[in-house]
Amino acid sequence: MGASVLIGILITFLVVILVLYLVQRLPLDARARQIAQIIVIIIGIISLLKYLTVF
């Protein structure tokens, strides 16, 4: 049980890092890029909390 939770957290973390990298590559202005990064980070934190059974 503990190993599957750890793997899920690791995969979620890697996906968030990948999406943040891809957002950096988008041809957006700085304000829109910052908003997109904040949204990705919030979604990542919520899904990490799901793995820690907070939700």
C-alpha cells in the first residue's frame, strides 16, 4: 500500500513538472503564462493531497 502511494506521488510530481515546462514553451505573454503556471501548481497540489488522503 505504501509503495503504490509513493509511486502515485512521484508520477504526479513528474507530470506537474512536465506540464510546467510545456507551459513555459507556449507563446504566451508573461501574465498569461504566470496564471497558467499557478493553475497547474494548484491542480498538482490538490492531486498530491488526494494521494495523502486529505480529500
